[in-house]
Amino acid sequence: MPVANIHVLAGHPRPLLKAMLREFAAVFAKTMGAPTDRLQVWVTEVDPELFVVAGENADEVLQRQARGDTEVPFIRMALMEGRPTELLHRVMADLSEVVSRHLGGDPQRVRVQIDQVHPDRWAIGGVPASVSRAAEIARMAQA
């Protein structure tokens, strides 16, 4: 189930974003212990004219300072409930490092939000995960 959306300012070269996505997905899967065939990660690019940093439009800020000092990448993940807090902290740190390294910014500028979803409120093919993945969810709860 794990899904992640990385919000960045538009203007990064496509090969850089593609490389970041590949590494992000690999680290995400490894840290979470999730099968890669269930993982989805995508980038949403935001127009710098429609993004405000410290009260000023990012396109104007980018005229005076480096992208890495301007951009605040935002990672939003949806994960099934039941994972240990330590694992959530580790994935936030690991993915912040991947994003900041690829985008050339300070890891302290990366923001991460994890939305934990109850298995009754996540459907796979229209069937709640609490039903379709009951055995798997029980194993996670025991771990």
C-alpha cells in the first residue's frame, strides 16, 4: 500500500527527478519492508509563481538565491496503521536525505507528513484492506 507524493518547485531537470524517484522508491521499500510492486511514488511540480516562501513568491526569491536555499520539498505518505514509531521516524529521515541530496538542498528544509490509514479505510480493488490483507495485517500487529 505505501504511497508517497513529493512536492517540489517546477524547473528541475527530468533526469534528476527520475533518478530521485528511483532511489526514493528503493529506499522507501527497503526501510518499510514493503514489496516494491505495491509501492507508488510520484512527483508533483508546483509553479514557483504559485508558491510562497517567507511571504514572497518563489519565482522572485529564486532570482536572488539558490534553489536549494529557497525550495521546501514536501513529502506526503499514506501508510497502513500499525507500524512502529521508530520505523516511521527512520523512513522520514531516510527519505528526507534522498530528496535533499538529489535536489541539492539542506535536509532541514524537507518536510514530511505521514498519514496513517486504518485498514477499513483503504480499499484494494474495492475491497477493504482489512479483508483482503487480514493475515498480513495480523502479522504486522504481532511484529
